Amino acid sequence: MAIARPVDRRLFLLLDRARNRLFKRANKELLHSANITVAQAAALFFLGRHDGCLLSDIAHGLDLNNSAITGLSDRMHKAGLIERKSCPEDGRAMRIYLSEKGRGLLDQVQQTLRRFNEDIARDFSGEEMDVVYRFLSRTAGLGV
């Protein structure tokens, strides 16, 4: 007879493990379906709403530091997902735009992540998911 274990109640550990597993799975699915990473997908989404923004705006929007956003933008530029143009207001700054290829991937990436989200929420009721959304929003500092 198996001994029933209580549910693990170490929130930080559970959130960390869940995040790691979700990101690995999402990366795998996005690499397979669109040949991009989760970080690149997040940048595409951000640019879909803020096309022509500064690199620092993307860093702030994705909660990345300067070296991380520089590396991400370099990889995305090399992959043809974004275009960089000098900022007319500040010659030292660059404005970032979705390329035609990047814009074309947005819908495909949205569909992949929509299916991913539906799969995660499949066994939960709407009321249960409302609690999950409220908890995660508060934990992420987004308020409710």
C-alpha cells in the first residue's frame, strides 16, 4: 500500500519548477513550430503592440537587463525577425521594428501559445483559473 504524500506547499519551489518546465516545453514547441525561442516570441509580441520602440523599452517591457536585450536583439536581427533604425530624436539610440518575417510569425506564434495555454488550463474550471490568474498577476506585481 502506497503512503499518501501531502501536497507540497513550498510556493517558491513549486513556482520555480513550474516556470522551468513550462519554459522548456514552450521553447521546444516554438522551436518546432516557428524556429524561435520563448524570449524571441515575447519580443515579437511586445513589438506587435509597440513597433518602433527603443531597445530600452523592450528591455523594460520584458524585464530584461541591457546585456540580455542586446544579445536577444542581435539574434533576432541576424534571424531577420527585426529591423533596427536610428532614432531621429537621439542619434545614439536605435528604434526596433518588426521585419516582414517577424510580422508574419506573430499569428503562428500566437496560435502555438494559445494551444499551449489551453493545454495547461485543461483540467481546471473557469473559477479555478480565475484564482490562478489572480495569484500569478499579484505575484508578478501586475496587480489585479
